[in-house]
Amino acid sequence: MIEIGLCGWGDHSELYREAGSAKNKLPVYAQWFRVVEVDSTFYAIQSPQTLEKWAAETPDDFRFVIKAYQGMTGHARGGKGFHPYESEQAMFQAFLDAIEPIRQAGKLMAVLFQYPPWFNCTRQNVNTLRTAKALMGDVPVALEFRHQSWFSAEMREKTIAFTKREGWFHTVCDEPQAGDGSIPIVESATDELTLVRLHGRNTDGWVSAGQPNWRDVRYLYRYNEAELAEWAERLKRLEQQTGKVCILFNNNSGGDAADNALQLMAMLHQLPPRGSFRLAPPKETAEQLELFD
């Protein structure tokens, strides 16, 4: 099975052109896709009440990939323990408490641990991964690296074997090849679930972190038809090796993610949950037409 979704539901204006849809974005999003990645949990651990609301607003077959809080993945370079919690254990427990409503609703696909570009392949960092996995208990977790050392020629197969052995889901990434702080496409699968995240191929934007407009350009990329067709074939190969493939488009900077995801859906002969790719005309237009009937 191949599930297609987007990273976040707030930035995709093309999905919300119908009357009233901009005020109810998550329920409307769920008419187009059956899975979404939650990014807000990376910046702050949300309240359980917020996640309970998200669970209530989505259909029974809807699923969430929830991004791990940045303190759990070492993105804040303030040294060990740099987070507003009294201990690492307390931080992980706060996160687990927050996502519990999604778990109880049966809507959690996985928690995504995306490690930073400076998290390289060392024994210390391998131990960090083991600690994180232990603290997450039986919660399904996916692993994404950003440092090439994990997939160097001598380490690639060892990293893949470690991921499977330790109970992580593998994440296949498509991103600009811009030095050590990016990884190649590693077409491998884990038995139950394999994540695929498409970040675009904007090399200049990828290395713009720290610039005033870096958030606007980092994921500014539109996949063309040939690139999507290549991914469609890759997804079919992965589908033969895993229970489910979940592909998430993260090329949000220019509003391209939703269009690319729907384009890929059509290539794979899938329909959105709403049963059609067509948008209904805005309510105002329909009312104006009725005046002349």
C-alpha cells in the first residue's frame, strides 16, 4: 500500500479555495489525503488537548506522522540537556503524554526522529539512538539522518541493518546533494512501514540556513513529471518490500507540495478520499450564477 500526504496542513492554499474551507483546514485536508506529517511538535511539545482535537477532526482511517520535539533530537546546540525540562526522561514523557490522544484514537502512523546535519555516525550517537528508542517504549518510530556519514560506502549496509535490528522504520529522502549535511536516496525498506520524504532539490536554498529568508527558499522546488514518474516506479519497488509506504511532500516554500502530491496520486491511479481531483466552485460564484437561471 502506498499512502501520499504532505508535511503540515496549513501552507497549502490550493486545497482551501472552496467556500469556508480556510477556516477548517485539517478536516478539509483530510478530504484530499489520508496522512499528514505534524511539524508543530518539533518546535514545541503540544498539549494533549490539541492532539485530541486533531484526532476528533479527522476520519477513522486518517493517520498522523508526528515529528519528534527538537530537544529530543539535539537540534538546539546548547549542550546536553538543553531543553526546558528537568531531565531527558521528563521531556520524553511530556511528548508521550501529548501524543497519547492520537495513539488512543488508533491514528498514529509513526513518530519521526529527524536528526540534525551535525549528527554524524559515531559510537556516541549510536548510543543516543538506542537511548531514544528505549525512552519511546513501544511507540512506532521512524529515523531520518541528515549527515552523509551514515550512508557512506562502508557504513550504508551497517546503518540499514542497525535501523532494522533496533526497531526503527527507515526513511528514504530526496534532497539536494550539498555536502556532508545531506544524504543520498537510500532505496531500502523496513518490514512494517517505510517513510519517504521529498524535500525538493533546491541546492542553493538548502545551504541558506541562517539567512533572513531561508525558510522561504529552503524547500522551494517543484518536481517535474519525469522526476515524479521516477519516484512512482521507486515507490512500487518499495511497496513489494514493506507493509506500507508513506510518502510525504515537504517542498512547501512555493506552494508546490499539494500539486505534486496530487499529480503523483494520479500517476499511481489513486483518488483523493473525496473521490475527485476537482474543486467545487466558490460559493459566491455559484450564487451569482443562480441569479441568471
